[in-house]
Amino acid sequence: MAGWIDAYVALEAEVQATMRSLCSAHCTSCGRPCCREVFCRESLESAFLARIRRAEGGHAYGARTGWLGPRGCRLEAGRPCVCYEFICPRILRRLSGGSQLAANALSEIVTSVGRSALGSQHLLALDGRQLRRVRAARMLARIEAGFAALEACRRVLGGAGPTGADMAALARVDEDASL
């Protein structure tokens, strides 16, 4: 099981870095953090996210602030999907149409990878016993698709026109998001 979990953590770190690159200039000058403690709770309630957090080492959870610290989220891994799904409308308005599509796809990658991990259940909703039943090969294939979508997002956000392969990778995330 550790192989696909390590791959998930690696994907999450790369998505997080790309989101930071996309959003940090705006977020650091905003002064009104979008994060709220209520969003952080899933990281405590999800057996999968708790497992990742234990492996990564801990920070103290604040009853009022969750994982939010003076420089943003203190979690390096094991963040709830909502942490990636939300992109401030002010940031989206600054982007061109193709970049908006890529930013929206980027925000759905982590959620998409975990969708239907065991039957119709999302990875984050599984308990410890159910996690052991997740098929590693299936998760690795979904994570690989997530990396392909991430690379497509990076190319488009970097100013390159999307290739046919990029559009296919982005469409797969979009299809998974609408399930």
C-alpha cells in the first residue's frame, strides 16, 4: 500500500507547488485568508489524511485556526481536497480563457485522483480497514493520470498553447470532476 500512498503524496506536493505559484502573489497581498478551521477538519476526520499527516510529522492543530499559520497552511501533505478546489475568483479573473481552464483543472486533480477509490467512495471517506482494500494498481493509474493533467496545466499556465494530449489530460480531470 505504501507505494501508491507515496505517489499520492508526491502528486499532492507538486499540485500544491503549482497552486502556490499561481496564487501566492495575490494571497500574500490580500490580507483576508480564505482558509477557515472548518475546512481543516477533514484532515482530522479522514483516516487516509491522518495517515499521511502522521508520516509527515506534526504541527499543532488550532481550534480556531486549524492548520493556518502566519505564512499560510502548515501542512506539507495530507490536506483536504477543498484546499485545492478553491481558487479565488479574483485570481481567475486575471487569467485568459485557456489559463482559466488549466487553473480549474489544476484545482480538481487531487479530488479526481481520490474519486471512486473503493466502489463509489472517495479515498478521503474510507476508514482504515477499507484503505487496505484499495487496489494499488488502480490508484497508481489514477495518480499517473493526475501527473499528466498536472503537466498539461503547467504548460498552459506557463503560456504554451495546449496540445491535443494536454486537452485529453485536462478533459479526463474534468470528466472525473463531473461524476
